[in-house]
Amino acid sequence: MTATLAPSPAPAPSAGRTVRDWVATAVRRGAAVWVIVAVLIVVLSVMRGGAFWSTGNIAALLTSAVVLGLVALGQHTVILSGGIDLSVGSMVTITTLLTAVLIDGYPIRTFPVILGMLALGALLGTINGLLVTKLNMPPFIVTLGMLYLVSGAALWISSTPAGQVTSALTEFAFGKLGPIPLSFVVLALAIAIIWFLLNRTVWGKQVFAVGGDLHSARAAGISTNRVLIWVYVTSGLLAAVAGILLAARSSIGSPTAGDGLELSAITVVVIGGTSLLGGRGTLLGTMGGVALLSLITNSITLLQFPSTITDLIRGVIIIAAVAVFVAKRRR
Amino acid sequence: MAPTIALGAREVTKSFPGVRALENVTFACAPGRVHALLGENGAGKSTLIKILTGDQAPDSGAVIVGDEEMSFGSPRDALAVGVTPVYQELTVLPEMSVLDNVMLGHESARRGVLRLREQREHARRALERVTLGGLDLNTIAGDLSLANQQLVEIARALVSKSNVLILDEPSAVLSGDKLEALHTVVRSIVAEGTAVVYITHLLDEVRDLADDVTILRDGRFVSTGPASEYPMERIVREMVGRQVDSVFPDPADRRDEVVLSVEGVVPRGADCVPVSLELRAGEIVGLAGLVGSGRSRLLKTLAGVRQRGDGRVSVGGRPLRASLGATIGAGVVLVPEERKRDGLVLELPVGQNTTLTALGSISTAGWISGAREAAAYAEERDRLGIRSSSGAQLAKQLSGGNQQKIVIAKWLRVGPRVLLLDEPTRGVDVGAKSEIYRIITELAAQGMAILVASSELPEVIGLSHRVLVFRDGAVVGEVARDPESSEKIMHLALGTES
């Protein structure tokens, strides 16, 4: 039963820090991906400096990062806890669509609908969480089912773009605080909140513990179910915020608005050095992943590559980034 | 007004599929005392601890805390009433910092928001008590040595306000100064009125530390009393306790031909004395020793599963390369300890499991012949007495004993000259045990050389021509086949007699 516990000699601390140690530390802290981001920025500055640094392009770049950034924040939290959330894209879709359809141009409905959408995101997250914890189902399956279920519901509500948001909402989406888009401020706020929750609260420590080793966390007296349910609620809420902002920006709702977002979100989390097994990862890394993906899309436009090449480049980047920056798992 | 029982169990029974782990065990630990819980491997200590700490629920009986009966749904419930365990299997989270690990489960916080300075102060104080005062709190726990991880875990237990501290064999990873430091901590918390349940295999620790002793054997309560009434001889006698059953067939005579010769073998990455031994045709040699004493490691090294660090092995006089393929080719095979993980493909039919090692013999140009597979299985079924509905039954559906026979059958298909068995009857019921003993004895009579590692003393003694006793990776003694030798083996394994 415990035969594997044969005392093994402690790993000897290596004398000088090798390059590999540096890379490992950079990956663990989430700094590695920012190196690539910096390189890409330098390249773009050299090749298309004027166009890249124009206020218009910077604003577009920041705006394009908002939806993915919000969804990635939720995905980051879920993956830290040792799970995965495939349903976030469909949650963005349904909240986008419902925001537009329910507001339908009436300013008075704006506020209640936004609240309703947040509640819907939280509800769907709660269902995910309950299924994962109470029925002990694998998160992959639960959220895959939820993905189809919610996408189906969205198509059932409307199979074509529908509804209309108010001009106030559109103005907010395109509004700016100085050079910074207002929607980006929302993302920045969400990052700050999630960072605080994960690093400065008991719940945050519990998320890391549950993702690191469920049994050990339970042995330490953590009520793991409650921790996990809140993880999925967080993810659902953030997806709803992303959906509302997406509706505001596109002014109508589309039944395919969030397609593929779940995979992009997982991509950026992984590129950021977070372990898919849970328990290890930094927000810095995940946000670096968001920056990288947004930059790639942006650079393809700037460098006038055919937009069809985006996915191809994305695939290469994912495999290359993970291959180079794989942080060795302990033990 | 302190309770008389800080932590106890009343008539606790617990069964796992095929095994009765605990039967009517009663236990009581008083406040302010160190209570040593003793027993052989598999005596039920770990199961009792898991029940006392809410990790598992008893089938019947009750846990008692502070004189009141409790029913724990999870470890959380036990922690809430001040029962804090330090498990033998580490629960340190390797990706988290030392600070977070020490404070896990009892963070200092206001409304869920951590109070960082208080956190660091508490953690620092707890770490100082376990001699890790100089440790950087931000160190990632996984970078620490096993001993220090254990101390971090003990520090975690010290932070919470516990009435009872349970230490499950800390001396398995701690030694020297660190073990001394732990003893100092234990004495100081006991002086404050905390009860300590201490599990150990080192009888010196019992003498130095324990106030009371309880002994378990085969999942049953044997005796309890103040430590002063337990001289070493009594402890060993009561831990071993039973007579060797008569279920063991007498082994046939060994032959003179040396089949396996091992010279100065050291498993790679292990820091231990080289092992040398010789095994003759028809000979059964038992390997005894505590968990972690190096028996399994040696068997895995001989089988080529684990790499050899040093030394030479030869089979029938020909040197053997240290690779799995070469080892099997030379006819040295291992029936592993973890049957379900390493021995079987649980989701495959038993027929396919049986022929997995010798697919060449049942196939032509890569095409497997179903008829030949069935014939091979039928042959082994009759030889070993495997009971399954058919060759198509899935391995996972068989009982432990029949699964073990399949693993043995699988290796017999390659025509081995040396059979290595690691805990061959673990999780096997009594009836199937004696059948496996018969199989082992018959195979030896046919000329196979056999090494058997087992934690069950009667088994190693009853089966073998002679028994080698392991401690800290080295052979510390050899004992002849004699039912009376079990106490001698226990003394050798524990290091209580030179």
C-alpha cells in the first residue's frame, strides 16, 4: 500500500542556475509568453511602425482582447481548479443574443436585461458546478454537454442575427477613457478582481489546493465541492459579461457570436504556462496569452496576410510555445 | 475537567472487497499522553487512522472524541473537533509555497480576505517549532526534501488548535536531528494536554516517547496498556503472534545447479548496500522486511523494470543485460505487487491477458489465431486451476486470487527459469492463498528458481527453503525454514537485535 514511500535521497540543489532553470521559472511565473509578445511588438514596430502605433490600431487591439480576456479569466480559474470549461463560448453566444433580443432597442430595458444576463451566466455556471461536484461527473463531459445544450438553445431562440441594443450601450462599447477603450477598462477591472480573489483570499488558496490534489485538499479540511461550484459560477459570470460587451459592440445579437471562444480561451491559458492538470498557473501568463493571440490577429491584418492564415499560425504558435516552455511537472 | 478519552474507537469493523481490514477494534487515547499504535504491515493501523480522522467511514462501531461518540462524514468534521492527522502519504501540495501549505485549511483571514502578516507570523512560529525556522516561506514545497515536506505537514498540524495529533509513521522519512526535533515537539504539545497517537516501526521510539501502547494484528485488537509493561520482547511477540499455518506444502528438495546469481547489485538512484545472492534450481527464497526496506525495489531491479545502478546478474552462468527485454528473454519474470496496475489489462478478456507475453507463439505473420489463444488459455486454466466463466471473461471481473493466477499464467507462457513474486497473496482470500502456495511449490519442484517477497511472515517462512531479511535496502540476515523463526525475523527487520 505504501511501498512506494521508500526514502529516496533529496534532489541535490544545483550549484549555478542553468538556462533551463531560468526558463522554468519564467514559465512558472507566466513571464515567458510576454517575451514572445515583446518580440512580436518589436517586429511589428519595425515593419509597420506607423500603422501599428496609431491610436486607432491600439484601440482596436485592446478592444479585440476584451471578450477573449474575460472568458480566459474564467477558464484560467477553472483550469487552476483542475477542471475545464468547454461551455464558455456558448454562454457568450446566448448572453449576446439574449441581450440584443430582449433589449430590442428599448433603453428602459437595458439595466434589467444586463442584470438578467449576469444571473443567467451565474446560473449556468452553478449547474456546471453542481454536476461536476454532486454527481461527480468529469468537467470535460459536463461542460461539453452544456456547450451543445446552450448552443442549441441559442439557435432555437433565433437562427439568424436578431435584436438590437440601445445606442447608450453601443456608445459605451466604443467609448474611451483617454486613449483607452471603456470595454478594456472593464477587462482591467475583472483582471484585478480575479487576481485579488485568487491570491489574497482563502477561496483563492483553496482553488490552488483543490487543483493541486483533490484528496490532499479534502484532508486539509477544505470543502472541495463548495470551492469548485464557485469556480464554475465565476466562469459563467465572466462569460456573461463578455457576452454583454460583445452585444454592445456588434449592436445586434448573433446565434454564433461565441463559437470557438472556449478553445481560444484554453489556448491562451495553456500558452501562459498554466498546467492543464491544475494547481499551477499565473494570471500574468494567461493575460500574456491573450495579448499574443490578439497581436497575431492584428499583425495578420497589418502585414496584409490573408486572414485565412490566422488559424494556421495559431496552431504553429500553440505547439511551439508549449514545446519550448513546457514546465516540467514535479514528482 | 479533561475527558478520559481524547480520541478512541469502539468496536470498529471495516471491510474492503475481499479483505476484512478491521474487526471489532477498540482503542482509546488519553489527553496529555503519547499513545503508540503498533502492528505489522497490514495489521490495520492505517485503516484505523483513516476511520479516526473521518477519511473513511466504519462499517460498524463508533469513533469517540472527548468521551462523545462521533460520526464523521469527511476529514473536515474530524478537524473541526480538533483531530488533526499527519498522514504517511504526504498531503503537501508540491506546487504551492511553504507558507500556503502550512496555513492551508486554517488561514488567518477576515471575511475571506487573507491577513498576510498574520499568516506569515503563524507559519513562521509553527515552522520554528519543527526546526524549519530558517526556511523561506515562499519556497515551492515540491522543491523541499521528503523529510522537510513531512515537517511542513507537521507544522500545518501545529497551526490548528488540535486536541489530538495523529502521526502516521513519521520516522519513515525523518531521521537523526529531524526526528529528535519531532520528539521534542511531541513532548511539548503533550505537556500542554494534547493527545498524540504515534505510529512507528522503530521500537526505540516507543521506548523513548510512548506513554501507552496498543497492538493490532490481522485487523484485530491484541492488547493495550502503559508502555512500561511492554518490553521489546513482548511487543514483537504480540505483533507477530500467530503460529505458522499448516497450509504450506513442504517444498521439494533443491538442486545443485545455480540458476540466478546476483553480485553486488544496487538499484539505480538508491543509496544502499549492494545485494548479493544465489538462487538454485528448485529453490524458493523468501524476502522479508518492512515496507520500504527495499524488497520490491530489488525484485524490480532483477526483473529489469528498474534500472541497475551497479552490480552483475547472471542467469545459468550467462551475464544478463539490465534491460526488460533481455531479462524476459533470459527467463527472469516478475509477478508484480500492484496486480491491477502492473500485472493485468483489466478491460481485456482473461484469454488475451494470459497470452499477452507470448503473442508470437499464438500467431502467424502477425495474425493471431483465436484457436491457439484459446488452447493456451485452457492449458493454463487447467494447470493453475483458474476459475472464470470462459476465456472471454474480462480480467476485472475475476476475484483477486484468480486475477493473480492469470498474472502467473501470463509469465509461465514465456517459459521462465526464474520467477520473482512480489506480495503474491495480497488482496487474495484464504482459499485462493493456499492454492497459490501450492502452485509456487509445484513450480519450484519442476526446477524453477523462485524469489518471494512478502510482508506476511508466515507466508515467507512457510513457502521458502530460506528467508533473507531486508532492512534499509540491505540483507541483514538469513533465517532457515522454521516456524519458530518469525520473531527472529521481526527483530532483524526492526533492527532490535544484532
